Amino acid sequence: MKTISFLFTWLLLCSFTGKNNNTLNDENLKGKVKSVTEYETVAIKGKEVVLGKKVYTYDDKGNEVLMRSYDAHDTINFPDFRWDYKYNDEGNKTEENIYNADGTLSWKTIFTYDKNGIVTEANRYHRDGVLEERYVYATDADGNKTSEASFNYKGEPNCKSTFKYSHGILVEKEVDCSSISWMGNIPLKVNYKFDNNNNLIEYLEYHRDDKAAITRKVTYSDFDQAGNWIKKTEVSREHKIEEVSTIKREISYY
């Protein structure tokens, strides 16, 4: 179940919508943001664990160019993982590189766009340059991603995802990974709810014929002068077990 939960979290973070959109817009960040540092803790059954920190860096066009992840017990301020991003002159992300703690390349992803600047395909390669996974996208007239199909290095299907929007905001995502034996043969679904400022306030993960759901509710308690949240709390419940995650932000601006 944790693997499936991670899948949905990853899909949410990697969603992209709209034509000529920059990362700040996708992440609902306001103003000329230069960097965001996030510190996360999680509490399960009253026991709190520090998960570490993540540092996101943006260029003056509003695109994320670097993300560094630090272990909770780091004492030398050295990232355990690093994501580097490259863009073309039109502001489209063309390359994503993920590096290990020792600086070696782990994965490289190359993005392909059509003549209208809409992403159509992404190919993820292992450090040795061998294709690991291929993603093919479909979009609507506004450039919102409506479907995503992934294939393994042999060209065999992995997962198929579909996306629904309301006024340009993602409200539902459904994932069918029946082609992967360990994922089960039942489609998975997640629904999202946002407040009037487009901040995510709730999402529901459905599994096993929609009968068992994980409910995650998000509240924002502090904001800076630009209107960006600097503290949020996420409460999730699964099988009567409550997990509370708190993220605090430090945001710098150009």
C-alpha cells in the first residue's frame, strides 16, 4: 500500500498543466521566488520523526532548475539526491537529471514537444544510457495533460493514467497498472479538492474497487507577505491509523 501511495504522490508532484506554464505557476507559488526550503516532520501514533529537508531553486523565469534532498541526520549539508533541470528558449523543460549522493548520475529523462510547445513524450534512461521507461502524453486544447501511458524498455505497457480538470485545475486522476503484476489488476483513483487560492486541501486515494480509501486533509496555518504558505499540516488516515505530516517553508525572492 505504501508503494501505491508513493505512486500517487509522485504523480501529483510531476503533473504539468497548461501551455507556456512555468514551475511557479504549476506549484501555485506567487511572486519572483528564488528558492524554497522545506523541512518535514511526521508523527505516527504520537511519535514524531524528522524526515529531513528539500531545497528547490528557480531561475528568474519561474522555472525550477535544481532540487536537493537532504537526509534528516545530515551534518555536512550534503544532499543525498539532486535533481537538475534544463529548459529551451521557449521555457519548456527538456531534460531532467537525477544524481546520487556521490555525484554519479542515476537517471536522465529527455522531454519532446510538438510545434505548439506541448509535451508529447518523455524517455527515461539509466545511467548507462539504456532506455528504462517511455511516457506518451495526450493533452486538451488548453495544453492540460489528459492521459499518460508508460512503457518499459521492451515497449510493453506499464501504466495508463487519465486526468480530469475543472476550470484548469486538476480534480481527478485515475491510474490503471494492471499490466504490472505486483500492482494488482484494479484501477486506482485519486480525487483532489482546492481552496479559493488554488491550494490543495484534500485528496482521496481509492483502492480495491473504491472500497478502501486513504483520506488526506491539508491545512495551511501561516503565509508570507506574497501570499505563499510557509506552514502546512497534512493528516492522513488509512485503516484507522492517523499520520500527521508538517512542512515548514523558508522562501527567498529575487
